[in-house]
Amino acid sequence: MEKQRTKLSTEEQLLQARERGIQEAQQVNAMNAHGKVLGMDTFSWINPQIDMLATVIESLPFNIIWVGNHAQVKACLETHSNTTDNIQTVIIQDKTSLNVDRKILHEIQNIVCIEGTMEALEFVKTMKKQNSAFLFTAEINNAKEQKEKFEQFISLFK
């Protein structure tokens, strides 16, 4: 009888852990608005689907300063060429180069590649511009750490 109770308790713990994981994943996959930061409408999106990300970029009414990782930026730019119309600046936060077609490179006003989330975010201060949007994206791999750094950064300006 005691073993069965422990087993039920373990099963309940696993179900609870799974439920928490699902809730966290749902929160992570949504784009979040953070109001004005450095005079720009600011958004974050952890682990966005590339098609949805491109749709948002194309629909924003402002030029965008985008801090993202190489894989997401490359995938978005190469599969959705219209996104370059709204992107003023791309800041790659995890690689020192952006390996995309040369034509894409010429369509974006500023491209900066820096290794390090905080370094990339600090660079945003030099690029700030009125009537712009600031978009921060990250992959799920380091999502918690990157989201914390982003939130720490924007808290300095609220």
C-alpha cells in the first residue's frame, strides 16, 4: 500500500512538472510588449516561429532595430525577403558575422555582429531612434538567461 502511494505521488509530481513546462513554453513562445524603452516601442519574443516572426516584422509601422541570434535572423531574412523593408538595424548577438546573401546585406542599413547578449543590448543605446521599434528575439536554448538579461537591460530605462 505504501509503494502505491509513493508511485501516485511520483506520477502526480511528473504531471505537475509537465503542466509547468507547458505553461512556461506557452509564455516563452508569445511576443511580449514592453512599452517604450529608449523612446522605442519594445518587444521581446523567445523562440518565435520564423513565419510568424516575419509577419510581425512586415506589419510593424516603424523601422525595426532587431537584436537576435544568427540562426533566427538568417532564416527570417532568407525565407521572407520583404522583412528587409522594415528592418533598419540587425544586431547579431551570438556570432561575429552574418552569413546571408549579399543582396540581403545591401538592403539593411546597419548590421552589427557581436558575441554576447549584454554587449548587443548595450549597442542598442547607440542605435536608438524615435519612431522605431526595438525587437529582441532569442532561441529556446538559452531562453531563460537571455530573457533575464533583456529584462534587466530594459528595467534601466523604465
